[in-house]
Amino acid sequence: MSLRLRLSLLFTLGIAIAIGIAGMVFLAQLQSGLNSALDETLRARGDAVTTRLAATQPTARPDGGDQRGDYRGEFSESEQVTQVLTPEGAVLESTAGPATLLTAAQLKRASEGSLFFTGSIEGERVRMLAMPARRAGDEVIAAVGESTGVIEDAQTRARTAIWAVGGSAVAVAGFGAWLVAGAALHPVTRMRRRLTNITEHSTDARLRVPRTRDEIASLAEAMNGLLDRLQRALARQRGFVADAGHELRTPLTALKAELELAARPGRDRETLNMAISAAAADTERLIRLAEDLLLLARADEGAEFLQARPITLSDLVAASVRSSEATAATRTISMELDADPSIRIVGDPDRVRQVVDNLLGNALRHAPEGSAVALNVRTATGDGERVAVIEVSDRGPGFPPEFLPHAFERFRRADAGRARTQGGAGLGLAVVASIANAHGGRARAENRPGGGARVWVEFPLHRPRGHSRGRDHL
């Protein structure tokens, strides 16, 4: 069922319920008013009858019989219902036949005061008023009544009119609701058609925002924002795939050449060993590149790839320094570690170690021979919260100023002209940022005032219960 139809039906149902309630209230008020008017008429007739009875004088009968019979037939039969009874229920005068119209209980109550009730005469409903009166000095009960047929006819006509007018009003309201809902939802229909025509080849298309500044306009703005994000994501994905293919092509081409060299007839043992060693190095590079690409892809998907547990950062950073000593020694670079042993976080030790290895590897590649690379593990305040900081700095040439805003983007190199066979693929810092973000932290880079680069990563601080605070400085 379409939204337009649902809105129309709901509106029509609401109108029908409102008209139904109004009709019932009107009929109830009509019945109450007609009954009140009828009761007033009966009251006036009753007063007239009691007045007449009070003024009646008895006439003595020659035979000395019961004088009550002398007044029988005084009331005209043209009157609707009039009956005079003794308190015991004997009919003295009646325009509705000889049968009494009141029960014993009603006679008793009528002798004490006026009594309204509804009875039936020959199958016709009659509204009655019984009241005490005096006739020739005797106590009697005067009863007057009128048929309720007029009231019932008026109610029937009113119900018929309500059904006719109300039904027509509901039909008109439903049709109007259908038209109004269609007009109100027309911009949504136009948006749907526009979105249906947007493909991956036309991601620059946008929805027209109405000038009404209502919910429809807000929806159009939100959809345009979503399209902007999708366009950027698609552009990143295309760029990522293109860059990944470009990065993979270089080692694969080199690997192919080395394997062809190894398979060449007449090769000597030394040439074969060199080709195999070079192929193994290129294979290792391909493995690292594939692992980095997989990590970044999982981070983009929001997939959980961390195996978190408490980590002592000083031990982890010290292990990374020890594994890099041989590389540093080849260029006579010293590594200076200043780590607070009390700092602990909850994280994936393998991924945090990858962060430190990437930062330290970058620093060792760019630090001048004979210089020093400094590593620092400390606590600080970031965005109002205590964080653990791992910082690596060198005394190399630093980052080009135009590179810093893009330092943690994928396939970005500080030296764009450097050959891909030298250094990495431009994914090291991107991997660092992705791992930091997955831990709820962040990565930053800047140039040192005295020369060289400074890169640091912040992790949410986890301090075990009862552990000392440790050093706190920037």
C-alpha cells in the first residue's frame, strides 16, 4: 500500500470518526431536547387537567349510587391520552380505553408526586405524566400522555440526513485527501525518479531542493549530503583500486623479470642466486603491500580486526627498537628511547607494534647518517581526556609543507619523485592512522622547529587499578 493511499485512508477514517461522533452527539442532544419539550407539553396538559378536576362539582344521583360515574366521559376522545384513576387504580375517565395505564407501583409514586414514564398503548410508545389531583373533594390520579412517534420520526429523519450528508462529506474528504497527499508527495516522487536515474557514472547529479524549507526540503538536503559522501567514497575507492594496481604492477614486473632471468639458459650459479634473492625480496614486498591493503579495506568496512588486551607500551616500543638495531647500525644512526614503564593501554599488541615499526622505519629511512632518532612514550591531555602518546622524531629534512595536510592519506609520499623500488608504497602512515582510529585514538605529524620530522600517535589511556600515575609531560 502506497504512502499516498495510507495517508488518504487515515485522513478519511479520521473524518468519518469525527462525523460519526458529532452525529451521535447531535442525535443525543436532539432526543434530549425533544423529550424535554414533550415533557413540558405534558406538564402543561397535566396542570390543565388537575385544574379542571379541582373545579368540577359532583351531581347527586337519584338512586344514591357511586357519584364517580357521573364524571365518566367528560374528556373528549379527541385528546391523545387522558385518564383519571382512583388511588387504587379504578378508571374514572379515560380516552384510551377502560384499562388502567399505570401499575400499582406507578400509582403509589404518582400519589406522592409527579411521575414521568414511558409506556405502551396498543403497541405504540407513549410518554406519560401521572400526578395527584382532587376531584370533587376526592383524591385521584390524573394521567396525560402523548405518542413519541413525532420524536421517533424526527430522529429517523435526522439519522438519514446525517448518513447522507456525513457519507458525502467523508467521500469528498477522502478525495480531497488523495489530491492533497498526491500534491504533498509529488516532490518525493520526483526525488525517487531522480535517484533512480543516478548511477555510478553520474554521481555528480543532485536533487533539487524545494524552496518551501519544510521536511521535504530537509530530506532533499540530507539526500544530497548522502550523495556527496557516496561520491567521495566512490572516488576514494576508484583511486584506491587504481593506486593499488599501480603499486602492485612495479614489484610484479620486477618479479617477472627476475624469474625470467633465473630461467634463462646458460645462467651461472651467482646470477641464479641473485635472481632468486631479488624475487624473494619482491615477494616479501608484495606480501607487506597486500597485508596493508587488506588492513585498510577492513578498516573502511568498519570490520573488527583488533584483538585487544592490556599492553605495557614501554615494553612494546623497546622490542621494536631492538628489532631495528641492525638497520640503524648500517647507517650509524642511534636510537634514543624515553618511555614511562607505568603507561598501559588496552589494544591489539600486534597492531600497536605495527604502528611503532612503521614510524620507526620511516624515521630511519629519512634520518641522516650519524644522526639520532628519538622515541618517547608519555601521557598527555588530548581533547580533555588523558591519552598515551608514542612519538618518533628524527633530524632529517622533514616533511614538505604541502605534504603535511595529506600525510596520512593512502599512497602519499613525501618525495613524490622517488622511485617505487625505494622506500614503501605510501601506505605506512595511512596504516598508522587507521590503527590509531580503530583504537579510538589519532595520529598527527609536523616538522620540528630545529629540523626534522615529528610523528606521534595518541591512544586512550588505560591505567590499571592501584597503578602509579607516572610521568606527565609534553
